[in-house]
Amino acid sequence: MNVTGKKNRWYIIVLLIVAGESVFILPFVLARIFRPTFLAAFVLTNLQLGYCFSIYGFVALASYLFGGVIADKIQPRKLMAIALWLTALGGLVLASYPNYTTLKVLYGYWGFTTIFLFWAAMIKATRIWGGTTSQGKAFGFLDGGRGLVAALFGSLGVLIFSFFIDAEIAETSITQREEAFSYVILVSSAIVAVVGIFVYFLLKLKEVEVSEEIKNIHTKENFRKVLKLPAVWLLMIIILCAYVGYKITDVFSLYASDVMGYSEVDAAKTGTYLLYIRPVVGLLIGFLADRSRPSVYLVGGFAFSIIGSLIYASGIIGPDMNFVFLMSIFITALGIYSARVLYFAVLREGKIPLAITGTAVGVISFIGYTPDIFAGPMMGVLLDDYPGELGHQYVFLILAIFALVGLVASFIFMRLARR
């Protein structure tokens, strides 16, 4: 199971990393980095933007399931390229500042292009690249590299935005900010489309030879084969628990502001630290996992998540305990990102055949990524109903509970794979 030519191996994983984050720039990264401008330009409340994300999540839910089947029938480079081009086309609609109804439709459309066409194909391509001995490295590079690409995209967006703003941001009109932000959207769309071109022509993988018997299995039979695998059911639980942790990383900057008393700028810097922890953890854990068994480090990731979240949930961190606060961020992020790096790296360890990887990823993701729908509202209710430190304690207590469930599921997976 090798890619075409060893000299292209690093080239291909870099392309997978860039494509893997580029496709999510328009739906998520721009709204995250430019949230005040985004809300003002589209005349939205936070709740309305949340509804857009929920619509994306509902479309994505069905797309995970059926997109996996398509990924087992069509070459990854073709699916990924088409997904990138269609996603970039949506950016042209976004740059026109559509009304709220159209914006909701656009997010549903992105749920289809980024998940149905792209997600399972990317995971399958990464698994092929990793071969029989480098699954941890492959998925470590993918997730860590995506974090770095997101940070670089954000820096580029801020640079473009500031270039078209002559005065201080507080002194500019909403029209000026809309115009500057439209350039950010258009440049991002162009980059996504260009990445699609590179993917189509250069992402050439040589898959394992699959017998005609497996190739001709009916789609329903593939589903049956996948659902008979114990590893698939355990991975549903593992990814769901790990993804709740990933969604909760959104509140670290808010914690810095609400509990630690940081200014908005310093709180934003706290959120930025997370972006740079992610690639470091991805590379480190990826290399270590290939020298042992990925499931071992998956168990360790959930253990660190429990420790870090319980520190926050205990309420022992006071406004003058900056070192403890930052160390707790590192411990929690180490656990969350370790689990995120490895939950697809264990596909081979779980004896899931490569030929039905797409279907397996789709079925697993159908349950595993449901936090896209419920995690945001769950955190919002707790933080709004219990303002200040108490709300954050409840949020991190929930993280600890999910991490404990993930730890148990990972341990069972590890024992099962060992047999």
C-alpha cells in the first residue's frame, strides 16, 4: 500500500494538509477570526449565526453517512477537487452579503460540499499515504498541519483586512469594513479554488489491489460489513467524546476574559496559543504512536483531558494564578489534540479493511460528529444561565465526563485490537 513514487510522499501529505483545512476556511475560520465584523456585515446575532452552523451540522450528519459510500467508489483526488471548487463558488455568494435566509441555505450547501464530497475522501487518502507502518504519523501530520494552516490563513486574512482599512477599526464605517472583508472572502475563495486545481492534478495515490469480489459488493453489503465490526462501534463513541473536547476549546479565551480578568486582546492571544499547540501535539503524538500502538496514546489523550478539565471544574484557578491557568490549558489541549490526532489513525489497528474505509468513516462520523449540533447550544445555555466562573466549571465538568467515557471506550478498543 504505497503512493506513486517515494519522492512524492511528503509532497502528497502537504497537499492533503493544505486541502484539508482550506475547504473549511469559508464556512468556519473566517467567521471565527472576524466574528464582530461578520456579525455586523451580515446583520446577525450570535444566535442567528449559531443557527447557520446548526444547519451545516444537520446536512453534514447525513453527508457523513452517504459520502463515505461515494469515497469507496471514486478516486479521492476527484472528489476533493470538486468539493474545493464548489466550496469556493459558495464564497462568491458570501462576498455578495446575502440576506439571512440565503445565508442559511449557503451553510447547508457547504455542509454538502465539505462533508459529502470531501471528508471521507480525505481520510481515505491519508490512510493510503500512511501505509502499513505510518498511520500515526499520517494523521498526526494531517491534524497538526491543518492547525498550522488555519493559523496562517487567519494571519493572511487579518493582513488583507488591515490593508484595506486606512484608519483605526473603531473609526471606520460598516461600509468600509464590509468592503475590506469582501476582499478577504474573495481572496480566500480564490485560494481554495487554486488548491482544488493542485489536488486534481497532483494528488495521485496508488491504492492497494482490491479483489473484484470486494469491488462489486453492493453498498448495503458494505454497510453490513462495517456494522459487524466492534471497532466501528467503539470509534463512534471515541470520536464523539473527543470531538466534544475539541468544541469546548472555543471557551478558553472566554474563560481568560470572564474568570482571569484578561483584556479582550490578551484573551484573544490565549485562543491563539491553542492554534500553535495543535501542530506541535500532532507531530509529536504522530511519531510516538508509530513506535508503539496508536490506541495506547489515545487512552493517554483522554487521561490528560480528564486531568485538565477537572482542574478547571474544581474552581481552584484564581485571577492571580496565570501560570496554573496556562499550564492547565496546555494539559487539557495536549489531551484533546492527542485524541483528535489518533481517532482515525487506529482504523488499521481496529482491523477495518481499506477497501471499505470510506463507508466505515461515514458510519463512524455519523455519530461521532453529532457535537456539531448539540455542543454549541449546550455550552451556550450553561454559560448564559450561570455567568462567570460557575458556568465554566459546569462546561469543564461535562468535558471531564465525556473524556471519562472516551477513556473507557479507548481502553476496550485497545484490548480488543490486541486480541
